[in-house]
Amino acid sequence: MYLSTQREIPSNGKTRYRFEQSVSGSPAVASRRALPPGVTLKWGEAEHTNALALLYRKVYTTYPFPVFDKEGIRCLYTIARSSSAGMNRL
């Protein structure tokens, strides 16, 4: 139930598809796009927190948690890292 009928309609058609796939039990189909020349991806590490804080400061004027603070990002990284390590042991 929504407060207005307008909120019932997703603004992004892919959102509804992804939601339906996640609740239907059917695996969602992942797709890969080629990266532009000279661009590489790698997992974030603790030593990247300063660069990430600077990037977030340029991109976002506000954010709901302290992404502008490298120590805040380091803390989130540490929590995520320890959580995923714990999950791997199960």
C-alpha cells in the first residue's frame, strides 16, 4: 500500500524487474559491459579511503553518513570486511 498512486510506479523500469527476479527465486541475468579504454576496476582497500573521501566530497553535496571523512570510510570498510570474513566461515 502506498500513500499515493504515483509512488506505486517505479521511476526506473529495471527496478521492478530486479525486484521481481529477487523475490521469484529465478536468478537474475547479469551482464557485463566493456570498460572505456584506460579504465580498470579493483576492490576497494583500506588505503583507498582518502581518495574515496575526496571523490565523494566532489560528487555529493550531502550524504546520510560520513563519506567525506576518510576515517568514517575506513570504519565502514573494516566492518564490511569483518562481516564478509565471518560469513565465509559459515
